Amino acid sequence: MSRGPDKRKRTMSPASLANLKPGPGFQSGNAINRTHGARSEGLIAPLAEQYLAELQREFPQASERVLRLQARRLAKLERLAGWLEAHGEIRHQRRGEVFEASKLEESITAAFLTTQHRLEAQREQARSDRGATLARIVDAEQLG
């Protein structure tokens, strides 16, 4: 077959294109191809809101932005943990391959714990600052 200028290009006529109908496809939010759901905003958002409320009670002095990130991490970890409990961590025993969900869980856990340690340190610092302030007030009242 020649590749010259007279080579005919394949085109579909408009009438043929009009006969094409989309297949059943997947609707938005379908669960058929979902694995662990840690990347599904529809599954993560409600869980994250629950965790955000808990974190705000636990760390009232913390930045809302940081707490929102922590809440999302917790929500993702919950989804991943459920999936991994059902499927296991190891994809292939002989080769020792782990599921991508397991790797993702490790990564999110490391980020969560790093931030959590910082939040706890800030909370303890705030408590000790309040204690020192209270001690100064008591000392001033005793002297006065």
C-alpha cells in the first residue's frame, strides 16, 4: 500500500456517526471499579467532617487548615484499613509484592503522625504557658 498523496483517509460519514450511541458506561459515583475508596471524594468528605469535629475538640488552638488535612488523612486511612483488612497487605506471597493501598497507607500514616506529634507538642506548650501565667498571677496576688 502506498503512502503517497493519493492514499485515501478513512472517514466516517455524518450519517454513520449519528447511528453511534454511547454504551452503558459508568455513571458518576459508581462503585464497580472502586478499590479502597481513599481517593473518592464522595466517600472521604463525610468521614473527614466527622474527624474534623473530633480534632477541633482535641486541638482547639490549632490551625483549621492543619486540622482539615489531618481529618482527610484519618478518613483516607479508615477507607484503606477497611480494604486492607478484607484483602490483606500482600498481593503476591512468593514475590513479596504489597498492594498499592498498603504503600499509600504507609505514606499517609507517616504524614499523619508527623503532624500529630507537632499538634500534641503545641497543645502541651499552650498548657505549660497557661500554667506559668497562672503561677505569676497567684504570686502577684500573694505579694499584693
